[in-house]
Amino acid sequence: MYVTELLASKGHDVATISKERSVADAVAILKEHAIGALVVTGANAPLVGIISERDVVRALAIHADQALTLRVSDLMTADVTTCGLSTTVTELMGLMTAQRVRHIPVVDESQLVGMVSIGDVVKARLQELEHDKQELLEYVQAR
């Protein structure tokens, strides 16, 4: 299974936030959409970073309630791991494991076209395993 298939079933919507906004604003958007990460945008770029719940929790541990007044750019990860539409679920699992990330923006021809999460990958992998199981059962029963 490829990322393009994942996005076909889950959609291409990506929640974003400007790097100039506050961490409190980011938390509100995360809550509103019930998601774990936001793509950070800049004045001329659709992808300048990513900010996740983990980033916020770490900042709260360091800065206490002052963390919410920081700008998104103060906490975001600027070196973002991305994937393409032709990336496989197996490759995504490898990327997420190697980079220790749970969210990967999908880029096609320099355009942000979606976001995949570890939950999307697990769901897709479970579907693949169920499909394989059904094929094996059909094969065994046909004998």
C-alpha cells in the first residue's frame, strides 16, 4: 500500500499554523481537530516546520505556563521528515522508527498534499494483514 492510497481514504486536509502564532494558539488548534501535530507555515512557504503535542509537553516541563506564550517558531522542528505519494507503508514505518516521529507531511512536486500519522500507518498495516489472512484462508479452504 502506498501513501496515495492512505490519503484517498483519510483525505488530504492538513491542519496548519503560522510560525508567528503562539503555542497557546497551536494547542487550541490541536484540540479543535483532535490531532497530534500541525504543519508550520511561513510567509512564503507552506512547510517551514512541524509542531507536535510532544513539543508542547517538553516546553511545559521546561518553561511551565510561560510555554504557552512562546511563538510556534520557538518550539517547532524545522528539519521536517517528509514523504511522497509513492512512499509505501513499509517505508513509512521505517521512516517513523528511524526518525522517532509520529507525523509525516506528504509532499508532491514541492506542494504539501497531506499528512500521515502513526495511527494511519497502523490502520493500513492491519488492513493489509487482514487481507493476507483472508487470501490464505481461501487458499487453504480451496484445497
